[in-house]
Amino acid sequence: MKVIICGAGQVGWQIARHLSGEKNDVTIVDMNADLIRRATDALDVQGIAGHASYPDVLERAGARDADMIIAATQSDEVNMVTCQVAHSIFAVPRKIARLRAQSYLTAIYSDLYRRDHMPIDVVISPEREVAEAALQRLAAPAAFDTESFLHGKAQLLGIALDEDCPVLRTPLRQLTDLFSTLRALVVGVRREGTLFAPEPGDQLFPDDQIYVFSHVDDVNRTLEIFGKSTKKQERVVIIGGGNVGLSVAKALEAHEDRIRAKVIEKDRRQAEIAADALERTIVLNGDGLDINLLAEANIERADAVLAVTDDDKTNLLAAVRAKMAGCPMAICLVNDPSLVSLMGALEVDAYINPRATTVSSILRHVRHGRVRGVYSIGDAEAEVLEAQVLSTSPMSGKRVQDIDFPEGALVGAVMKAGKVILPRGDTRIEEGDMVVIFALSADVPEVERLLQVSIDFF
């Protein structure tokens, strides 16, 4: 398959890495020649330096015989025009665009732009994706990372273990005996900065960060077993009333549990927009770093603070200040992956990486065939792949214990005929089953070989 990716930033680079690793013919386009050089040096891709929406640039990128174009530059307008040119001049069959501006999204989602006039097959909104990720974090407040799989029936939970965790120094194989009805499995452990896939005889220790797959109905029990409170979130303070903060506040207003939220927004005009758009949510105009304003928002009585401004450092500092003021949980929006290592030292409970959520969303639409989803863990340390098993897959018809998985890969969950089960050694993987596999980055190509990845768009 021939794919053109417009934009060689972190999102475009990660998508190119995934697709080129699956032996697709990938060309990446960007005005920055240094970014193109970085991509072509590190990946098996072709690079074109130039303006992504110019017809002659797309011609050089091979648009005439391209199967798909992914427009992920920093400019909404460039992304839209790129899709229009790809459609009108080159008849590219499938077009995906990343759009940020709420005005465009409102028009497109309300069907004011007909396909004839704005030929974009899939619109990816980073703000909407991040808002959804924030809601998932709030739904599992004791987890520092979380993602849904298998149509929402299985949940990946990132859990930081404390000294009071009741199952410390217990071999993982014994957890199955101790909690025989628990549908949960530890698939990854980060210890002293190193992530690995554990063996059945491995034990857990304080300060470990673990990744656990759980049936959605067993999430609260799983958190309790690993020493985490499952207290319901009733009061939330949102710092940042832009597109992300506003989307979260609207969702919380519509939530069946009637979670009460307050929004702090520094820009007066944006604060007024948020106040007009929200019905029951109090909006405060001011700096989220101001301790007096945090006190006015009753931060000491809040169950969680969600810092989602467009500045990473502001989010981190606001989260720290809110915790110092008595808020038990802090969630941050962090674009720069190099800042993630500070989370533990700053005692920030969870973070959201907008680029990772955007990449996962785009790949979910790109892999419309057998691979249904990809989720990146940490700073691209590992991936979680959700896929349907093909008849040609080396896994098909075999028991889990007989499959030659690489050392850094584990099956976290299996769906058979719509039912999610916890995989054991004697679980047989059949054609048509849906599997979710945790794999360290170095082992992803081998896992994809076992899955016999098939890209099928039409």
C-alpha cells in the first residue's frame, strides 16, 4: 500500500514508523528539510521537502498512485487543502485530516460541509481525543494510564504500587490462585525506569509501575487488590477552559453521576465563551497557578484537578500547587515526552499525551482491517495491539503456551464470540478471535508477523 504522510512532526513521524515497519510504501512531506532528513535517516521512507498542499509537491510524492493521504501538518487549512487537492487532482481514494479549530469541526460534524465540497474521509480532532482520554483518566482515578479495548469491554490500567499494596512480593502466578474469579492480568512492569514483560514467577515491589489488563466489570476490584482506592469522583477542578477543558466540562455536565466541576481559565474572552457554553459549571477567570484562586475554587475539597492548558510547564506546576493545597489527585496534559520522567518526583498521578492519543486514533482508522487499534505506552517504550486473528496467522488454532511469542510480548485479553476472557496457557486462539497483545517496541514487528497483519481499507 502506498501512503503519503504530510507533516513530519511527532505525529507524522510516529505514523510513518508504524506503517513503514509493516512494509508499506511511505512518503513523508514537510517544509522542514531537517525533519525530512531525520525521518529518512531513521525510517524506511521516502521524503519530500515542500509545501504539502502544492500539487507539484504531491505529484513528486507519488499522489497519482497513492492509496491514502494523511494530512497531519500544524495547519488546519493546509490539511484541508491537501485533502482537496488529493481528491480533485489525483483522485486519492482515502483522505485523513487532523483538524484543531472548533469552528471547522462544528461545521464538519454537523454535516454543513458535504463530501463533494470538503472531501475528507476521516477527521481527527486532537482536542476531542484528549478530552475522551481525560474522561477515561477520571473514570479510573487511581490509574496513571488507562485505555479501552475490545469495544470497551477490556481496560488497560497503569498502576503505581505503594508500600501498602497487599500483593507485594507475591509471585504473579499465585495471584491467579488467590483471586480465582478476577479477570485481570499483569502484562508490563516498569522498575527503576526499565519496562519489561513479566514472567509468572516474577514478584512486584514498591515503586513499581505496572500495566494490567482487566475486564471492564472488574476494574474497581483490580484497583483495590493492588492497593488503590476506588472513591467516586464528585468534585473536579479543570485548569484551562480551551477546547479540551470545555469538552471535558460539557461531558461531566452530561454525566449520569452529576459530577460537579469548576473551570479556571486565564484568558478573559475564552472564560466568557466557556461560561456561555456551560450550564451548571462555575467558570473562574484567572491564573490556575494563583493559590488564592485555587482556594476560591475549593481545591482542598476537590477529588481531582485536571490541568489542560496549552502549556506543559503550567500544567505541571498547577498540578503540584493543587496537590500542595490538599487536592488528592492531579492529572496533567503533557506534550513533551521528556517531561514524563518528572511525574513521579512531582507526585503527579496521571498524564495525557495528546500526540500519543492522536497517533493511536489515526492508526485506528488507517488499520480498518484486521488490526483495530494501537496504543503507545510511555515514550514509545511499548505498544498494545488489538487485532483479529486470521486463518493464516501462526497463532490460529494454537494454545497460548504453544505460541512462539517474543520475550517482551504477552496476550492481555481475548474476545471469543463477543465474550472477553482472561487468557491462560491452555486458552486456544482461533480464527476470528480478537486478541489484545502488549509488546515492547523492539518486539512489535515479530508480534505483527504472528498476527499476519492485513491492511484492508475498502
